[in-house]
Amino acid sequence: MERKKIVVVGSSNIDMVARVHHLPKPGETVGNARFLQAFGGKGANQAVAAARLGGTVDFVTSLGNDMFADALTEHFTKNCIGVSHIHRSTENPTGTALIFVADNAENCIAVSPGANAELTPDYLEKFKETFDDAAIVVMQAEIPYETICRVAEYAHRKGVKVLFNPAPACHIDDSLFKIIDILVVNETEAEYVSGLNLMEYGIPLLAQNLLNKGVKAVVMTLGVQGAYLATPDECGLVPSYKVTAVDTTGAGDTFCGALAVGSAEGDLNINHLRFACAAAALSVTQEGAQPSIPLRDEVLAFMENH
């Protein structure tokens, strides 16, 4: 049986977004903000992105003891995401992210994990069967690190590809490096997990350093410059698509979701990065992390016209 299902294990948040003229400095109050509330969390963002972009998705997450949990579950269901492995906390609220977005589309974010912290390694026992027909598991760093390691180890033993996006940036043990099939990092994360200065070493050498640690493929997102792919057999830069950015929140998650779809359908290659770059480019033209995620047909049409 050909396996194409994507299992996303990660966080879910409620995003409280304030649109401001500029990001506040320490001690500064910025007035005349415009408020937006939306669904977010890196895990949820990537799950929704993968589903909208054509993937069959099962989402493993932890929600709180509040009204947001029901709203999120309904939202996931409407996006054709499997919700049978969602944990419901009796002690903690759903995770919350406080986000400032400036007129130039830059943002800063503070996250309160809430129920996301309850997605512990022991919970893996309750969703092991979802890997039976999975092609790839996708994780980020807004859940306990021990859970990431346990899930990666189990998926690797089952022959399921592991895509890890260490965001927020986190330390990666040597043992975890060796079972990551696709490591997706931005410039800051690349420096953190490699311990190298990007300006000093440059993109190719830094990516090679990560490959030397045992990762099978490194994908480095470079903002307006595009994305860089490095594998033992292939390397290259995919230029970004030129758009007018409104809000960059969730663009990296949209990229990861798109990359997961391509990787579930076959071996990772440059064309998958082009698709992911196009999806991310479209996402920054709209407000909000999940509201801005495009559909597969929209991305394909965008690529044809650019």
C-alpha cells in the first residue's frame, strides 16, 4: 500500500493579533492598534496548510478546558483534518499567542503554551496506530522536546519520514539529528542548531555541517531570498516569488505544510521547494496565520502566472 498520509504532531493556539504602525520598543505603548483574533499555533498552522494544499492529514495536539477547544476542533474538521487523536486538558487553557504586526509586515510574538505542555511522551501510546498508513510525520518545537524525540524514534522505526522544524529554535541532540529526514530552518534557527555563524560560513557550508550531523536533507528558508535545499546528492537555491507582504505571520508554517505534502508524495526535490515558496508567498498577502493559508489550486494558478 502506498502511504501518503501526513501526521502532524504539534501545538494549537489562539492568536491575539494587534496591527500597529511599528513594533513597540521596550516601555513604549503604541496606540491606534487594530485587533484580530485567529486560530494559530505552529502545529495547527502546518496541519491546516498541509490539508489545504492537498494532503491527507491527521493532527495530534492538546487543547484546553475552554470554549476555544471546541472552536478549534470544529475548525480542523472543516479543513478535513483528522481529529481523533486530540487530547483535551482538564487543568490548562488552550495555548495563546500574543502577536504584534507592523505596517512593514514584520512581527514579534509571545506564546503561552497552556495545554500544549501536556502533549507528553506518554501520550504517544494513544496515537501509535496513526503511523500505520503514514508517509511522514511533521513536528515543531512548541511541544515538549522529549515528545519530539520519542515520536521521531517511533516514526523512524516504522519507516515513516520525519520532518522537523525546530521553531522556536531549540537544541537538537546527536541522536535526533540522525533520524531527521528533512530539517527545515530559517537563518536564526540554522545558526542555533548548528552552532555556526551564517555570515562567517555561508549557506552551503552551514547546510553541509547539518548534513554531516546525520540529517538526510536540509531546507533553509531565507525570506525574500527564497529557500535553499541541501542533500547529499543535490543542492540549490529557489528564488522567492515577488509579492506585496501584508503579514508574514505563519508564512514559515505554510512553507512547512506545503513541503510535507510534496514529501509525502515522493522524494524531496527542488520542485517541492518551488511549490512551498509559492504557497508561503501567497500567505503573506493576507492577514492572520491560518486565514492566509491558500488552497492547492490557488498556489498552482499563482505559479503558472509567475
